[in-house]
Amino acid sequence: MKKRMGALLLTMLLTVSMALTACGTKQEPKEALKTAASNASKLTSYEMSSNFTINDLSYKPGAESQGDPTMTQFMSMLKDAQLNVTGVYQSEPMQTEMTLGIELKGDMGMTFNIPMVMTAEKLYVKVPNVPFFPIPETIVNKFVEIDLKELAEQEGTEFNPQAMDAAKTQKLSNEVMDAVLGEYDQEKFFKNIAVKDAALPEEVDAKQVVQFSVTNDNVKEAVTVLVTKALPKVMDILSKEEYREMLQLSQEDIDRAKEDLKITEADQAEMSKDLDKLKETLTINKFNIDFALDKQDFPVYQKMDADLLIKQPDTKDEVKLAFTGSNTYTKINEKPAFKINIPTGDNVITMQELEELMNSSYGY
């Protein structure tokens, strides 16, 4: 009896140990991303937060260039500009709410937020109070209801509910990612980085972080692989009937695109020369995309970090662009906590009412 109990306990301990080991095991970088892409289709609800920030945007005219003050002023306004999106999503019944925040710095600095709610057939957009853009006070902070079916009819197209099918869209995204990543050499483009060195947000609990990098040394190969190998495979995926219907593409459209992607030996030789010249124009100081996976191999965080210098060989003009972008997913497959909810009553106006109010305000 004691021997059997001892054996049972030992078996249980080994089982638990193996399970814990499996949860903490890191996969090869490419395989980890394929697993994450596959698991993304299992996301039925989540909260998300996205950010895109232009860290540097500058224009330096060359000695042979007259320069463009307008260009300099425009870039100055966009420097440090931020685009933020926070939201909640559930697949069944389909409902998404998000708040789009835009922040511009400089002399023309402004900040405004645009809350939105989307269901399977309708989109609600809250009218913001935008500085320097006169909007009648009677409609500020009301939600404009856009009937997607009616909008399609007005544009002379047929409403396609499949386009709103998040599960099918995710499935397509998974297949495309799998096809594209599969063409890139793991040793040249991918690597695992330590979680502690990945500068993850506090709310992200990751077991593995994979980084995809393009540098001056491999940019020629990266573009060549994309054009000659990855994109033709993407076209084959889009040829599937379920995706053609969802995207409202005909087989003729796909065939034309595939024909345009065909590259002869002469074309490839010409492209190789053009990519060699690219080194004279583009300097990649940094171009990294980090993917963080949690213990269930869900893709819970992505971050793009780029620092580029673009030179015009003829005028010697220089444009410097540095930006970061990130997506964070939390409360995966938990009961969604909607904050905006679907607008109703006097808080909602139709597109027709919006047009009438705008026209009467401006005397049209």
C-alpha cells in the first residue's frame, strides 16, 4: 500500500514538474511567433492599449538645395506627436469600443479624444471639440450613428458582414504572418531577448520576447525575400474563396496582382542594383519589432522601434525619422468591462441630422 502511494505521489510530482517546465519553456523565435499567431484566433475578448509616437522628425536641406520653410514647419509640428488608442473588444456578440487620442506639440499644439463604438452593423463616433475647427455646440459630445449597411448601399456596394467577422480576419492574419515569417532566415532576422531587457510595460507578464530586426546589412535581403517569396505566398492565401468573399476581391483581381509580382531574371537583376543604391539613400540606425508572449503563448505585446536617416543623393537633403509604436493586450478572454457602451436616445444623431445641423450652422 505504502509503495503504491509512494509511486502515485512520485507520478503526480513528475506530472506537475513537467507541466511547469512546459509553461516556462522558450521556443525557437520563429516557432514562437507562429504559435502566438495561431493562439491569437483564440482571443474572444481583451482590453487593448496602443501608442504611436514620433520621437524625431527633422529636415536638413543640403548645400545645393534651396530648402523649404513650409516643410520644416510641418515637421516641427509633427515632432513628438502622439496617437493613442485604448479600447475593449468582445467577439460574441461583436462589440468594440475605443478612444482615439491625438496630441500635437509645438506652437499649434492641440489635444483631443474621439470615443467610438462598433457593433456588427453600426459605428458610433463621438463628435469632439476640436480647436480651430468650428463645430456647432449642439452636436459636440453627441454620437453620430453610422449604419454600415446603409452606407454600403449609398456607395453602390453590397454590405459585407464577413468584413466585420473578427474571427475570420484573425485567421487570415495568422495565415499571412505564418507565410511571411516562414520565408525569413531565423539566424539573420530573429532572436530571443531577455524579458528583463525588453522594457515591457508593468502590466505585461511575459515568458518570452522575440525580436525581428532589419539592419543596413540585411535590408537588401529583407526586401528581396518580401517581393520574390513572401508576397506571392500571400496572394495564394488571398485566393482562397473565404478570404476573397470577405475582402470582396475577384479571382481576376488576385490573378492580376500575382502577374504583377512575377519577376524575371532581368527584373531581379535590376531590383538588386536598385537595392544596392538604397544604401546611398537610407541608413537604418534601428528597426526592431518585439513580440512578447505570455505563459499561454498569447501575443500580449508588440513594439516597433525605428530610427532612420534618408538622404537625397542629388540635393543632399536629409530627413531624419524616429518613431515607436506599441500594442498591449490585457484581461484576455475575461468578461469585458465596457465603459462607453452602445449610445442610445438623445445622445445619438444620424448622419443626415449631422449634415443638416452643419449646413444650418454655416448657412448652406
